[in-house]
Amino acid sequence: MSSLLEVTGLCKDYRMGAETVQVLKGIDLAISSGTTTALVGASGAGKSTLLHILGALDRPSSGRVTYKGQDLFARSDRELADFRSSTIGFVFQFHHLLPEFTALENVMMPALIARKERRQAEQQARAILGDVGLEHRLLHRPGELSGGEQQRVAIARALILEPELLLADEPTGNLDAKTSEAIYELLVKIQKQTGISMVIVTHNERIAARMERVVRLLDGLILPCTTEEV
């Protein structure tokens, strides 16, 4: 199985007034193509920081990140923005849907920004919303949708440009247990259907156990894995 992302000696520091806080302290990690990975650990362990660097939303303080063998952060900010939009889908705890637009329009938005023809963008958005079970809610605005439905729209929006990598940061953090389970079942189903690589930050150990690999962080470091987590 080929390596999609490789992280070597990754460190991330933040300035807090006169103090420097080291959030990541030398991370080595490889993500293979077509696999699912859970990042778990207590709050403040560095999970979201690592995910943001994997998604090129933030630059490391030191260390190296390669994507398909190419140094990711050798690129300019503009090149990184193009890389993110064409290669990575993001799903966050807060869905960040545009309230004035319908579900269909929200999902179409990335395709329109990428200058796809409107009819094509609409066809793709309708198909993906059908895949996530929302073919009957296309013209509803976010305020007219349940929390689980809003997150399904966010997942559809993340997938419309057919990314190679899906990054999800506590995607069910604001949802009840039943709805959370349904969202994770949907993510697993999508991954199996598309073969997309998926990395999920979660506090839910039961959900993490359903991923092919569990990576545990503690105080900015990756803990050695157990045999069950290989």
C-alpha cells in the first residue's frame, strides 16, 4: 500500500506573550492511501494541530511533511490554497454552512469557486446529497435542517471536488449519540465506496476502534501503538 502523507520530526510552537508553547514535539507518522486513521487523545494533546498541518491549514515550526513524496510546505501560500481545494476535503465539528443558501447551493459552492460549469456543479451536488440521504432536503436552508442533516450537507460539500484525502475534526462533537453513530456509519460507507483516505480526530473510543488504525497522542507526542491498534 503506497504512502500518501509522511510526517517526519514535526514540531509546532506557538507564542503566548513572552512564552513559547510547544504543541507538537517531534511527530513521525505515515498515512497510506485508501486507509482510515483515528487521532485520539485528551484535549490539548495536539490532535487538531496535527490535523490542520496535515491539511496544509497551518505550517509546522520544524520538520517535514510530504504528500506523494513532494515536500508539502515548499509550496507558496497560493499553491497550498490550490492544493487544499483540489486534494483535501474538510469536515469540522461546526459545519460552517452558509445560512442564506440552500443545502444544494452550499454543496455546489466549492465546485463553482473552482470554476466548474453551473449545470455540472448542480448535477454533482444533487448526486452527492442523494448519496448522503438528503435528496428530499435539497432546497432547505441550514436553519431548516437538523444537526445531523447539517453535518451530512457539510460532508457532501467536502466531497464534491472528489478529494483524495478527507480530514474530519470531531465531526459529531455537537450531536447526540444516535446521530453521531449515523454520521460515522456514513463516513465509513463513503470511504469504502470511494477508497478515499480518511483521518478523523475523535474523543469517542468506540468510533475510533472502527478505524483501521488508531494513533494516540499525549502531550504533543505519539504513543507507541498496541497490537490491536496496528
